Amino acid sequence: MSNEREKLDPNKAGRKKEEIDASKKLRVGIIGTGWIAEEHVKHYLKMPDVQIVAGADLIPGKADAFFKEFGLEGVRTYPNHTEMLKNEQLDTVSICTYNATHAECAVAALNSGVHVLLEKPMCVTLDEAVDIVKAEKKSGKVLSIGFQPRYDANMKMIKKIVEAGELGQVYYIQTGGGRRWGIPTPFGTSFIQADTGVIGAMGDIGCYSLDMVLNAVGYPKPLTVSGYTSNFFGKNPDNFTSRGNPAEYAELFGVEDFAAAFVRLEGGIVLDFRIAWVMNLDTPGDTIIYGTKASLRIPSTDCWNGTVGGAMKIYKDVAGVGVETEIPILQGDAELFYLKIRSFLDAVKNGGKPPVPSEQIIINQAIIDGIVKSARLGREIEITIPEI
Ligand SMILES: NC(=O)c1ccc[n+]([C@@H]2O[C@H](COP(=O)([O-])OP(=O)(O)OC[C@H]3O[C@@H](n4cnc5c(N)ncnc54)[C@H](O)[C@@H]3O)[C@@H](O)[C@H]2O)c1
């Protein structure tokens, strides 16, 4: 879960409507009409070249009620993604289901010849990610994964700094984030149950930390991982009741609330990763990219949501003197969520590259998959991403 919705300002559209060619409307379907689907629909409604024509949700009546809230009574609704894809001629879908069904929905949509904007995390295992990429390649359709922090000006700056060679050779990266209490149960239990979330803090917020740094260094492939996961806080009913939640949430809790890993990447980079939904600590530390010429410190946010928490600093040695250069916080010109959807639609319309491509995010998923497997085995494992 990210806090982006708090920051969204519906009056601050990203691009002027008149700049968008609305002569042909893209026919959009929404799969899963829960919490994040609201953000998708809110932003689709700002796009003059989009018509939301259909939606699906497994819970009877949920999709109807959802579209009614937006005054979209004309949208046809279905009891699942399969029925929707069978009965509709769609151009694109937003997949807004819980993690467990990302892969089956993405594969089905791509196999039906529909472009896909898939919410993060890409899916829950490396095998699923491979299936998605196979379907994508076979279909020739655009698949983009929903990492909106990518569009943040500060995130882009991290990548620019690395690519400009300011840090020299990057050899060690420390990343992750944490929340003192951030188990996302105000929004139901799909994040915490094993059959719906499957992965917990890693799929919710850990994938953002990984994307922040891996995107900056060009997404090198992982070679080995030694991972650890735990759920001490999620399994304790007192933690839920003291926050006004039902004690049963502890019983339902079937994912990790903390994960850590030591990952070796191609190119000799080592990644030290920690992510916590909950912990007895303010922060597990800033993100730091260590380089031979300079290092970059990226302050963590208090409640980790994948964004930069303050002015970044570059540390380097100048003629034998240690100096620090502060990079002021940069303001972007549009909402991140708007840009995520708009850039996907532009790629669909212009036959362009997916803005957040699967060839990168499969690496993110492979690391998470490796952490899960290594944690289960209690030892380091090798990671191999098959050629697709
Ligand atoms: N990008 C972001 O900032 C952000 C923020 C929150 C959540 N998310 C992601 O969005 C996803 C959904 O989160 P949420 O909080 O909206 O969950 P949610 O539980 O509120 O909604 C998911 C909905 O999908 C439906 N669903 C599941 N499988 C389906 C299928 N095969 N066909 C039709 N409907 C199906 C469920 O019935 C449910 O109503 C998660 O993967 C989460 O990681 C992203």
C-alpha cells in the first residue's frame, strides 16, 4: 500500500486535455473493484480518450456498487475476469485484484489480445512472472506494471545521478524501509491473508524499495540471495486490538510483516534489503548507494511508501577533503498516479515501449521469490531467471 491517495489532487491534471487525441476512445475494463481500482477510475475519468466500458469483481454486487459511486451506471459488470474478457471487445484493462490473482488475470487478458496495466507487485512468484512475460511476448500487447513512484522527479534524479557516473562504480546498496505500525488492515484483509496477499510487506512496499535502486543501476540480474522473513507482530492479536481492529486479524495473518535479504547482483553489486510493515523502531535506515567516486544517501520516509523522504546527499572526497552536496527536493509537475496511467495509454496508442516493462520487474519479482524460498530453506540460494 502506498500513501499516494492522500497526496492526489483531482484538480491537478497532468496534461491538458486538448493535447490528447480523443478522436478514438480506448475501451477500458477494470478487473477487481476494490480500493486501488478507485484511483485507476478517478484518473481514467480525466482522460478524454478513454471510455470505461466494463468491470469485474468476484464479490457479488461489488462492481455494480463501485461504478455507481462514480456515476458510471452504464458500465457492464461481470463476476470475474474470464467472463468479462469473453464478452467484451476491450483495448486495455487495469488489473486491480489482490496479489494472488495478478498472474491469472494478466495472462488471460494478454491471451485475449488486450493491453494490460498491472498493479504492483507484478505477481507473487517467479514462475508466475515467467508465465506473464511469455503471454506478453506471444500477444505483442503492451504490459506495464504499476510502479507510480517511478514518475517522481526525485526518483528520476537518483537514476540520473547514477547514470551520469557521479558515483563511479556502484558496489553496495542498502535499501528498504519501514513503518512503526503499517499493516494495511484499515482496507480489509486481502493484504494479510495467505490466499489473497500471498506475500506481505515485500509485495506491498518492499517492491518499491527494490525498484527505486534497481531501476537506478539498470536492473542487474540477481545471482544469489540469503533471505529472512518473519511475522511476529502480525500474529499477535494484541497488536490489532490495541489499534481498534478485530483480534481475528492475527488468526487470518498469513504473510510476512518483515523481510530482510543479502542479494548478490550481476556486475559485482551487493544489495542489503530490509522491509517492515511494523517494527519497534523509527526507521531501518536510509537508502544508500555506495560508489567508488561518491555515495548517495536517500532519506527514508517515516511511513515507507516508496518515495524520497527528504533532501538527498552526495558524499565524496575532493582533494582529500570529505564534502557533502545536498540535492534539494524536486517538485514534479503532475500526479504520479495520473502519469502512470497516462504513460501506459500513450504507449498503447503510439505502439511505444511499456513505461515500466516486465523485463525489469521480473527481476524485482525474482528477488522477492528468492527471499521467500531462501527464508523457507534457512540458507542462501541461487536465482536463475529463465530466458523467455
Ligand atoms: N500502486 C499503489 O499505490 C497501490 C496501492 C494499494 C494497492 N495496490 C495494489 O493493488 C492490488 C489490489 O489492492 P486493493 O487494496 O485494491 O485490494 P482489494 O482487496 O480492496 O481489492 C481487490 C479486489 O479484486 C477482486 N478480485 C480478485 N480476483 C479477481 C478476479 N479474478 N476477477 C475479478 N475480481 C477479482 C476482489 O474480489 C477484490 O474486490 C494489490 O495487488 C496491491 O498491491 C497498489
